[in-house]
Amino acid sequence: MAEGILMSFFNSRAKTPVSVGSLPDEDKSDPGLEGQGVSRLGKGTTITGTVSFGGSARIDGQVEGEIAATGTLVIGETAVITTSRIEAASVIVAGKVSGDIVASEQIMIALSARVLGNLYTPALAIEAGAWFEGNCKVMRKDAGDEVLQGVGGSNDATSGGRP
């Protein structure tokens, strides 16, 4: 991240700005996750199948399959995700994702991220220089839950190559 350039995103739960810039290493606290019990899939972990978190989570390993979290989901710089769909309240991406991301609150894409898929959320922040290929639909928060329930699986954006 360039010195002096910082994008921040308003965290509706904490009511404080969350840095979109460089995410901390997996051993440090994550923006938007302070004070929450966080599940972690560490670097070197590989999972195939559906993964569900009953709260917030951080992924630094590899997942091939659908991912759901009821809280904030952080996809760290070393993470490689291949999925038809990620669904969470908030999603912060710093790693590689191939698949659609659906967030009821916000999606943030950091400089180190590579995202191939469609984004559906009421609030979106993409750091300058981040790699994103797909479509995005940003809707009002009050319309979000209704619209997000109708969001289907992958489409054209995820039928191409992998990030």
C-alpha cells in the first residue's frame, strides 16, 4: 500500500472505520473482528466441501466448496478459495477467490486480492490496484436481505479461468 493512502470502510457494528489496506498476519487481530470469538482455518489447511461458521471466521488456507458465516469472514492473503458461493454478513478479501460473494452488510477487497466472481452487497469497497473480474450489484441496506435471498449460484464471471 502506498504511504499515506488509506481507504477505510465504515463498520456498521463497531461504528468505527475499518482499514481496507493491508490486513494483519493471521496471528494478529483482524479489522472488524475485535472482541469477537473467531474461528480460523490456518495456512496449510485444505478443506473440500461445505464450510459453515456460526460467527466470524478467518481463512488462510485452501477451501474448495461453499462457505457461510453468520458474522464477518476474512479471507487472508495466503487463502485460495474455489466456490460457487461465499455468504456472510461482511466479507474482507485479501487472498484469491473464484466464485460469487454475497454479503448482507459489506464487502471489502484489499490490494492483494484476486477475485473472479460476482459481488452482491449493500456496501462495497475495492482498494485501488486490487484485481477483480465480474459483476457487482450494490443495493440499499433495507432492500439487501430481500434481493440477496434471490441471488442464485455462479454465472458467466466464474466460468472462466482461475485467479
